[in-house]
Amino acid sequence: MENQTVNEGKTTAIISYITWIGTIIAFIMNNDKKNSFAAFHIRQMIGLSIFSLVNGFVIGMYVNNMLSGAISFVLFVFWIIGFVGALKGEEKKIPLLGDLFQDWFKGIA
């Protein structure tokens, strides 16, 4: 990825990792610019947010709280990996799920 694209999209990418509200703000900010670096991180965070909601509502309420806690920890580690990648200016995919998120949400951002 070229350095100019990363520099222009870095702030938006970082904002996308600040809760789901930050993801919405980053999506709106990137709507006009269409920065590919920011879009990459927005897609990663959309996927993490959806998995987090499913974990909290479905697994936590109907399956097992212990399992939900373990999944929450793994999702938090994935969030850290994505956030650090955005800070460093890298398109670092989240382990196991990053490719899926890029494919599922390719029309977003």
C-alpha cells in the first residue's frame, strides 16, 4: 500500500476501532474519500462488532456464560491486533476471521 494512502486514511482507521460508534463515524468520514486503508480497517471492525454482538446476545444468554467470556477475550485480543495495525499503518488482518470480514463486507466502505 502506498504511503500517501496510509497517511491519509490512518486517522479514520484508528477512529474505526473506538467502539461501534467510532466505526460508524469512520464509515461516514470515509464515505467521500474512499480511502482503501481506512476501508480495510472499517471492514475489520464491522466484523468484530458483529461477532461481539452475537457473542454477547446469543452465546452469553442462551449457551454458556463461561464460553462467552472466553470468546470475548479472544475478540479483545483480535481488536488489539487490528488497532495496533492501524496505528502502525499496516493492513494487518485479524487472525482466523480477517479474510472473511474483507470478503463479507467488500461492498462496505
